[in-house]
Amino acid sequence: MSTRARLLVFGLGGVALAAVLALGLGGLPAFGHYHGVYGRRVAQIELGARHATDYVTALNFDLRAFDTLGEEFILFGSVTGVALLLRALREDARHELARTLEEHSFAGASEALRLTALLLIPMLTTLGIYLALHGALTPGGGFQAGVVLAAGPMVILLAGRYLALKQIAPDWILEAADSAGAAAYTLVGLGGLIFSAVFFRNFLGLGTPGQLLSAGMMPVNSAAVAIEVCGAFLLTWTEFLDQSLLVRR
Amino acid sequence: MTVLQTVMLVLVILSGTAVALISEPLHQVLVLAIYGFALTLLFFCLQAPDVALSELVVSGVGLPLIILATLRKLAERRDREDA
């Protein structure tokens, strides 16, 4: 298709899209005026029913924990797919991999970069653990904690020590974390089935709102999801970086 | 909509358009990180800190990392085929 024909098709489609958008946007409620029922209902009953002060985490890990189960297994399945594909590519080049481990070259990180990395690693790890444990109390939760925890070791790559990263986070630890997190989350749901007769219904004590061990199964779910997401993201990133830095074919 | 939210929205529009209009993939990755940061600020100004936290790490660290790794692999393979 020539450029002119493509531009013509875009012109027609664009005009139609603009008309529909104008009609639709005209009928929206004013910015900031929420017209839904579910949100108001949750805001009214959530603190009394679940003793959590972060309603987003309450929705993710308790009131709609079943949806999060689906999301966790989407992540699990896609990371398994990435690992399968990239490791299949690596199989043929295994003898080359052993050689390049000695010849691994990196452009070289300056002292300032290495110092920054040294400062960032404990800060990111602490922030990740804080977000995971305080999921039900402050903004944060399992997924956010998991990605921040995964970014911590990645800073070692910034400092130019990718092989050190491979030593502290080898494949088997990341796979174990990924699977253990997903399994732990499912087991909490099954615990709801066994102890409260409904899959993913809260069966732990609710505690006092605002304290660390409160809101029932939310901290447990949050920690499980954080471990899974950390393992999943680190596995994906190290697979990609192995392909580009270590494997030569 | 407050002034701050409008400013953030305009920043998102500008950086998003910049990502689409840049042709060199390496430059696009850097502007993509800036776009992710602008989105994070927008989510924060719209009072959604949980989403902002996820967006910051995924779009600032995760996505550029795998794109840069892929670009390096492709460049290496191209250099080896040329040599």
C-alpha cells in the first residue's frame, strides 16, 4: 500500500475516531465526580470489615483476591515462557558460555557509579521489604514491593559486576522464589476454603487497624506476591542479560 | 482538574509523542524512561500512589533494561555477520 493510500485511510478513520471521541467525552461526568456504587460501598464498610487502612491493597488481596490469583499466574506463565524460549537458545551455545565467563567484558563503571550502587542496594531492599509488610497500612503492596525488591540486585549490574549478580541470585533461587510465591498465595486461598468454607475468604484474626499484624491474610498475601514478583522479574531480566552479555552465538 | 494535574498531563502528552517520533531505538529507550517518569508523576498527582510505584519501577528500570539487552544482542550479531 502506498504512503498516500495509507494516509487517506488514516484520514478517514481519524475523522470518524475524533467524532466518536468528542461525543463520548461530552457525556462524561465532571473530573473528580465518581458516580459508581461499588467504590462508595467499599469505602464505607472496608475499615470495619477488614481493619485495613489501604483500600487498594484490601481490594487486591482480600476483597478481590481471586482476580489477583489470575494475575499472579499470568505473570508466572509468561516468565516460564520467556525462560523456556531463551534457555532453548542457550542450549546449543553451552560450551561457548563456559569460555565467555572468563572473558566477560564490561565497559567499566566509574567510582561514583559504584558508590551510588553501593548506597542504592540496601535502600531499595529495605524499601521493598517495607512496602511488602505494610501493604495493608500504606500505599504499596505485593506487586510494588516485588518490583522494588527486584530492582535492588539489578543495581549490581550498574556497578559493572554482572557475574557477582549471577552468584548471589542464581537461577535456582529465582525459580524457587517465583514458584514458592505463587504456591503460597494459592495455599492462603485454599486455607480460606478449608477454614472459612469460601475460597480466599479471610480466616486469620483481624487485629487492630494500623498495626503491622492486622488485616487478616493481607500481609501474608502481600509477602507471597512480593516474593513471586521479585523472583519473576529478576528471572526475566537475568535471562535477557545472559543472552546479551554472556552467550555468544 | 487542578493546574498541577493539567501540567502533568501535558508533560505526558509531549513525552509520549516524542517516543513515537524518534526513529533511533537507542534514543527511544531513554525517552521511554522519561515518559514512564512523567506517567508516574501524573498518577501521583491523580492520587493513585500504588499505581505510581509500579509504573516507576517497571517503566524506568524493567522495560529499558530488556530493550537495551536486546538491542545490544542484535548489534553484536550484526557486527559478527559483517566481520
